Amino acid sequence: MSKKIKVGIVGCGGIGGVHLEAYKKISDQIEFVAACDLNAERAAQRKEQYGFARTYTDFEEMFAKEELDAVSVCTWNNGHAPISIAALKAGVNVLCEKPMAMNSKEAEAMIEAEKKSGKLLMIGFVRRFGENTKFSKQLVDNGKLGEIYYVKTGCIRRVGNPGGWFSDKKRSGGGPLIDLGVHMIDLARYLMGKPKVVAAMGATYDKVGIRSNVKGIVQWKSMDYSDYNDVEDLAAGFVRFDNGATLIVENSWTQHIKEDKLYLELFGSKAGLQMEPELEIYSEENDYLTNVKPVINENASGFGNNFDREIAHFVDCVARGTQCLNPSEDGLELMKILDAIYKSAETGREVQL
């Protein structure tokens, strides 16, 4: 690498800190130039922690004054589109956190800005970088599972509404479907070979509430927490793709269940794959049923390691023109699915795309 990549960040909260820790691990390749947050004190804290040259509270001012190569957009969901578009217009490569936008219309505008700029817009589908995902993808691509025709996935919490901006629809765009469902639907579609969505239907419920009153447990809460809540606490969807495959997804922040659940199962004509909660392959050998569990270090698919790989890949794409694993088109397709499920929940009918 001939020169260091000049990095900025917009959104210095929790997920912004995760990005910065990952950038720090490749500090020989990058230079921390500018940090921006609506909260000036928070931006100043990040400057102190990571050695940014300057801080801002206005992203437009930052893009006007700084010569950046790359920026991480880690704000509330309603900031993803306007900030990413402004960055691209300023000639800056963008890593935008998931979800890509509030809806598919915003996502289309982001892609248009990307095309005009000639820069990269990468979407933060961080779970694609897990070792369990890499193994599963290779298995599918090598034909070991045969035709993938049905997938079940979900992430359901007993108590886990983050509150704050997460549960404020004006800033988030929705509840657990647009927060947790992004990961699970993307993983499913990615492993299936990224088929195009043709129809979806769904239902959403707000019956349990935020449950900030619950004692005796540790609850993760957003940095600017409040117990205001006007989003769903459970969403369920059924998605049909152009290759005939179907997907069932369910996501919730808070339900009356015994324990949290995370699952992802692929049904293939030759074998079945469970990626979550544990990686296993189900098939048969010599007319006997087999359960195969690959030996993979659990930490290799952990939250921190996945972000480390994602940030390193983004920098590599910017510095060397490496093909991006998480292109913006994938983000748009996901937003179409989320839009359709939410619209179906409102109308009570299947939505055709």
C-alpha cells in the first residue's frame, strides 16, 4: 500500500466504537482523520480514544472540509441514506451499517449516487464474514446440499428491546424485523445464491411492550436510552424467490419464552444444513443417516472478529480495488423484502414485486 487510507466516521455511538476498534487493528494501513456526531462530547471522546485530527457535529461540513478516502456511517437508520449520498457526492468510499436505509426508495437513491460517483458503497452485512458462514457458503457452492429450496430462520429474545432510537420508528424505520431480521434474511439469501424476491407476506405484533421494568437480568440498552416505543415487538414473514425457493423468518425483541433463540436452517435436495445455533450437516452415507459437525473455533464467528474482517475487507476494497463481498445491490434487495413484509402486515395481503 503506497499511502494510508484517510478514514472518517459519522456516528460515534456503540456500533461506531466497534468499527473504530476494528480500524485500530489495521492502524498501519489507515489514518484517523475526522469524527462526526450530533453529540459533540461523544465525538470528542472518540478523538481522544483514537487520535482523530478533527471532530464535527455536521456531516456536510465534514465532507466539505476534509479529504477522506473512506467513511463508516454508523448513525440512526434514518441517517444512512442522506449521509452516504453526501459522502459519495464528495468522492468518499462508504461503509454503511445495516440496514442500508429506511426503505427501498432511499436505497435506490444511494445506488444512483454510487454509480455517479464511481466510488464504493459497501453495506454492513457483518455476519457474512463469520467462519461458520464461510464454511456454509462453500458447502452450498460446491453442491454438497443440492438444490436449496426452503429456509427457516429467526432471532427471538425473551427481553431485549434496546429502546432509544431503536424503538422510535421515525429514526429506525421499524423494530426487530429491520434490526435483527436484516442479518438473518441476508444470511439466508446469501447462502442460497442470492435469488431475487418475487413476493412476500407477513404480520407484525405489538402486544408485549418494551418491558423496561424487568429486574434481575442485564439488559443491553442504546446509548441514548428511553422507553418510548412505537414499533413492532414481533414480525413474521414468508418470502418467495424467483427460483421457486421460499423463506420463513421470525424476529422479536421481547416474547414470553424460556430463553433467547437464534436459528438458521437450509433444506437441500442432497443434505440439510443448520448454521445456527450450532453448525451441523444432516445427510446419509451408505444408507445410514449422518450428522456431521465441522470443527470450527467458535470465536472465529464472534461479533468482534466478524467486524475486524469486515473493516479489513472494506479498506482492502478501497486501497486495492478488491471485489466487494457486500455490494449495495444486495442491500437494495434486502430492503425490498423488508418493505414487502411490512406492507403485507399493514394490508393483510401478499405483496408482489
